[in-house]
Amino acid sequence: MDNVGLLNEITQVLWELEFRVHKMIASVTPDGKAVTMFCLTDSRESLHEKRRQDDLCIRLKLILGEQTSDCVVTPAGTEWGELDCTTFLSAASTSLMDICSHDAQGVGKLRIDVDNSLSPGHTLLQICCKGRRGLMYDCMRTLKDFQIQIAYGRSATNGKGDGEIDLFILHGDGKKLIDPVKLENLCSRLEDEILQPVRIAIMDRGPDIELIVAASIGVCGQGRPRALHDITCVLKALGICIFKADAGFYLIEDHRWEVYRFLFMEKHDVDLSSRQTQAQIAEKLRRKLLG
């Protein structure tokens, strides 16, 4: 059982040791023991070394309890599948497909302008929107997906808190962006990624409450930095105990997402089934993830 915050403490250790989480499953056995499995890769590329494995297990046991926990590092079996995205086909995933739909409405104001007259060799891309955490990250990964090169860039925040980004860009072949269809696709994708890169939904699952957080990822397949840590950090601060959780990368409507799903335990002092409470939880998560 999560014991309010245990999963957050584990992800903190993994982050500090430079491990990347690709997939995760957390559950409780019939006899009340918590089992959490992570499919990891090592940024230091040394997880095959016993010293590195021992270091990971020692750090985890410090927070789990030396006498009451086990930590085992083994090569991932075929049951984990590939590390890239899999496709959602289950009817039970309808709610997830709904929140990840391209028709989902973003929030906030946004202006995107493209100018090919200012520079003879570059296209000027101007973005003005509400400033937030991860704004530049979302812009850069979107441009990377479109194989856009940046020759020069400027980013600033005005007195109203709006982010202003000016980028002189080129296509991967070194030419200006003049194809109107490609420009329209780029601007449309930027709008999606800037206004709503993270989707959050909280709903009733019979007697349980389920939280779904879906974050858009790029073609490279790398998840949003610290997303799992930030989500569990909010749940820990709210005193919410996680009964079951899973995480993975999925392909939904030809778009890549990292998806986190949590089942909450009943909280005696707070009605988690209340729409008002769920809205407050979602807002705290959104503020943590996007600032």
C-alpha cells in the first residue's frame, strides 16, 4: 500500500540516481503487501553492473525499511513489451481516449504568427501566450518533431506574465518554411502542445476513484521530465493513499502520450467522490505540472 507518499519517495530516488521510468505497475497483494515494479533504463548506462544495482537497492531500502522490504533488479522480461508506444484498443479506455482527443479544448490565450518577409533566409515564428512552466520545452519538442532547425531565438516574459517567443527557423533541409499546408500543421500542433500538453481526469470507477494524467510526448518517445514525481508529490501533500497505479506510453489517435493511472483509497476526512474535491485535486496537479 502507498502509505501516503511512498511512491513519491521511490520516484525521487530514481530521479536522483538518473533512472528513466518507462512503465510502472503498483498494486497490493491479497495479504496486504505492496508490490511496485518499474521498467527502467539507466542514463549512466551502467545498470548491468552489480555496484550500480546495489546502490539503487540500498537507497530504496533506506526509505522502504531494511527489514520489511525486498528490492530486486533483473532484466525486463517479454511481458513488459517494447519501450515504445502501444495502441489503446480496449473499450475500457474510452474515457482516456476522450481526454486525449484532438478535439479537447485548451485553456488560455495564444497567438502564433509566421513571417517570411523579414529575413531572406529564415522564417520568423512568433508565439505569445500565458507564461508557464515547461512552455519552452513544449515548443522545442514540437519543433523537433517537425524537423525544424532554430537559427536564433529570443524568449521573454512581459509585465502581464505573458511569454513572448521569437524564433528564426528553417526546415531540416535548410530552407524557409513556405508550404502553407506544412505551416498550418505546425501552428495547429503548437497550439495543442502549448495550450494543453497535459490532460487530467478524475472519475468514479465503481466504489473507487480513478485519476488519469496523460502528458503529450514527442516522436523521440521521451516522457515529460519528473511527471510521475510531480503527480505523486501532489497526492502526498494532499494525504491521498494510492491503492493501485500504472504508467506507460501509448499511441492514441496517431499521437503519443505518457499515461498515469491511479486508484485512490477512501479518505475518511475528505469525500473524494465530490466533484468539488476532484476539481481541486485536478487544479493542484495542473499547477504543479505546468506552473
